[in-house]
Amino acid sequence: MLVKAEKALTVWLENTSQELIPVDGFPGYARLRMHTKGGTPVAFVEFSDVRCASAALTSLQGFVLVSSDRGGIRIEYAKSKMGEQQ
């Protein structure tokens, strides 16, 4: 089982787009993985530390992508680290 700090390295985004998601410019950005869940694009983003993941989460909550008609990005800490099955 993951401790809270290990979980916090990965954030989950919904209402994203295939356009460039602005997460790669955040300090501590490590990698991005895109998926489609029920027709809705989602992404998992891993950061190098909890502080960086938290800063991105706070900054991107509700961010509206120009090409999106679904409203702002929904972002939260992922339930598991990127690459791990739940």
C-alpha cells in the first residue's frame, strides 16, 4: 500500500484534450500518460516530488483549454502511482 506522499507524486486530470497540456512546464514534471475513459480524455502526470505535484494541482484546477467544450480541467491526486494497477 502506498503512503500518502508516494501517491501525491502522480495527479489525475479529466476534461483534458489532445492539445498540448501545459503540465510539462511545471517544475518537477517527470512524465505524462494520456488515456480515454468512456469517451473522455484523461491524463496521469507524474512529478519528481510532492511539492511540485501540489503546485501543479493547485494551478491547473479549473484551467480551461481553448479546444475543450467540457469546461475546466478537473485534477486530483491519483489513487495509485503511474504504471501501477489499482
